[in-house]
Amino acid sequence: MVDKLMKFEGVSKSYRSKPALNNVSFGVDSGKIIGLLGTNGSGKSTLMKIAAGLIPASSGSVSVLGAPVGLGTKSAVSFMPDRPLTESWMKVRDAVGFYRDFYSDFDEEKAKKMLDFMNLKDTDRVSSLSKGMNERLQLTLALSRQAKLYLLDEPIGGVDPVARAKILDAIVEFYSEDSSLVISTHLVRDIERIFDEVIFIRNGEIVLQEEVEDIRLKHGKSVDDMFKEVFAE
């Protein structure tokens, strides 16, 4: 029996002696949408890349489904980076085909449903998509894998409020409840409605991990108010 879907234990990471993460320890359970919240440069992207097996930790250990992060955990983790993985020459159908060929767990039927929900057409050129539409495409590709852990790095960064609402609606609509979804962002007010739990990260250190309902009941605050309070110190 695996106690945590993902577990960080004493994880640190430095780039050319500059610390990005400092002794980070936390766990993520199944069946939750979790906000990884922090300002720019707080360590969110580094943490996600380590969890996805893209970069190694300098020290400490990370596991997914009880196994050390590496080749064996890649099939359990779907990562949406903050920069698109698609190429500008592609049409939407090419991007879907690329993911289908690359990932054996890619669910093309789910992708088609999501594209329809997102108002994206097979023939749309990636190079002509707005930032918001491109984010919708990247989200479709990431969520159409049959993974256990989805890591979305700034999925609403730099997109207009209408696109943000559509992206959040899609996450709720197409999220699989036996998996977990970790979403990094600093745009807390726009997105807190979909979170079950939040993790605050500041200067590479976890400063709070709590259920959203507990924040409201114990502290009488919204997540956004709590975020402003913690990060104003």
C-alpha cells in the first residue's frame, strides 16, 4: 500500500551554487486538485521538473507511487511545462498525433472531447493560435494522458480572464478523480475555487500546506487573502 501518490523528502536543488529549493518535504494524496502557490522565482517550476523526472535533485529523495522518480515513474506523470511543447509548423491534429505516437497512454477520444470543449479545430495552425488558445491546446494534450499525477506549470499565466475561466472549467470537467493534479500559479484569486488543498512555497521552502476548507474555517480567510498575508511578510 502506497501512503502518498507523490512524496518529497529533504529535497534541495541548486543551480551553480544558487539555491532553488531548500530541504523541501511534503506529500500529495490521490484524488485532489492542489495549488502550488508562490511568487515568480519561488521554486515552483524547479519542484515540478524534479517531480516529472526532467532534472535531478541535488539532495533528498522524490517518489511517485512509492517508486523513486526516474524512467519507471514517467508513465505515471503527465507534465505541462510553462512553455509549449508543440512546434509552430504543426496544426492541432499534428500535435495530437505527436502525443498519440509518443505516449502509449494517450487517450485520443478524450482529446477530441476536450478540443471540442475548448473550441479548437483539428485544422487550426499552432502558430496562429492566441496565447489563451495555445494554453487550451497544451492542457488538452497533458490531460488526455491516462496518468496518475498531472503537473501543470502556470496553465493560466498571461492569458485573458475569458480564457482563464475556460481553462479552469476544462480542468474540473476532464480531471480524473482517481488521480491528482498539482497546479503552480501566482494568480491565486482566479483559480482558488478549484483547489482542494494548497502548498505555499517561498524562497525555495514550503511555508504552508493546508486544506482549503481548513484555511476558510480556521483562519476565516480566502486562499488569496492568506497568500497575500504570507507573502507580504
